[in-house]
Amino acid sequence: MHLAGRVALITGGGSGIGRAAAQRLSAEGMRVCVLDIDGDAARAVAEPLGGMSLTCDVADADQVATAFAQCLEELGGLDLALLNAGITVRWSGDIGTLDLAEYRKSLGVNLDGVVYGVVNAVRTMRTLGEGDRAILATASLAGLMPWHPDPVYSLGKHAVVGLMRSVAPGLAGEHIAVHTICPGITETGALGDRRALVEGIGVPVMEPEASADAVVAAATAPLDASGSCWVVQHGTDPWPMQFTELDTPDNRLNVPARRSRR
């Protein structure tokens, strides 16, 4: 997918990976629409880039739909959606002490926000005619492996990986590529005040720009790479993870969904 002169919408774009991605995509020549629950933070990122900003709680389906419509109306298109907004509530390693309200808050942003974003991105892109486009979601290494300190966070990120891998084949026929970005420990709001703890046990903390590199790599990858999960690790270029394929009769049912003509 060619980036210059096209439109990107980024959720959670007011800080961390979202901010770094907005800056990088703008440097690649894209016009950016920055969404964040903190409208001031979104504006602070978008204005120097000549982009637009919107206040949006991605856990609210109506707010997400409105934001996509406003982006389309003002910028005239949508070629790349980066569904990046995410939170940690508190590490939930002792599942017996899980606060169910915090559980729902976590999944509201980390999973529902991605589902709402994918739905609205596809609906919007289908109105725009032919052309290569892409939908990306920020997951985590916690979406590829068990994350014992916070199983609820891992639940949401595993779900994002499963969603994106599952919708990719059906959308490829419409020239909409789908990818997931899976960073290791990164300096974001989700890390909170744990950087010293993490580095103290020998785990390097990446800067958000490393994931911005993965966003560009995924967005510009060939269409036949759709469905990839791009792993981001300290000191290396991002790479698409290779999954072991299961050889099972169930695969006779596991075919891409056809576009509904309703």
C-alpha cells in the first residue's frame, strides 16, 4: 500500500505508540486524524502535523462511529485505520481477587474498541471504491503468549489477534489488508510507573517509535501478507510471526466469509 497523500485514522493517538505512529505516518506523507479520549492530547499531536483531532472513547460504539464519519467528511477518505487505544487497569495475576468492573473496563477499551474500529473502518472503506487500504490493530506480545502478571490484559490481546487473523482472508479480496502489531514492553501509559521494575530485572523497555516502524512495515507489506502479526522487539526490525497451521478436518469449514449483499 502506498502511503503518501492518503488518510490515516489513529485511535489512542494522543500518547505513546499512537502518537509515534501519527508522527511517522505524517512524515510518510499521510494526512492524519488523531483520536483520543483526552481531546487536548489528541489536539497537541495533530496540530503540528496539520491533521485533525477528535475526542473519542473507543469503548463507546456510537462515539467510534461518529469519529469515523467526521474523519471521512473532513479529510475526504480513509485508507489506513490504526486501532491502537489500550489500557491496563491493574495487574490481575491473582485471578481470585479480580474486580469485575475493572475487567469490563479493560475489555471495553482493549477488545470492544478494536471490534468497533474494524466494523466502522470496513464500512467506511467500502464506500470509497477501489484501492488498496489497511486496518491495523495494536495488540501485544501478551496476545501471542501467556502473560501471567495480567491474564485479563492477555485475554483482550489474544482476542484482538484472533479477530484480526480471522477477518483478514475475507477482506483481502476487497484489497483491505489486516495486520496486528505485537510489541514487547514499551514506554506507554499502560506501563505506568513500572519501568524501573522492568529494567531492574533485565528487560529492555522500548520506545514507541519501534512500534511506529512496525506500523509502516505492516501498512506497506504486500497484500498476500495480510493477517500477519508483526512482532516488535528491542534492537531488531519488526517481523511477521509464523504460526503453526493445524491439519484438521475442521478446516473444511474454516473458509473466508463472503461479503454480505444485504
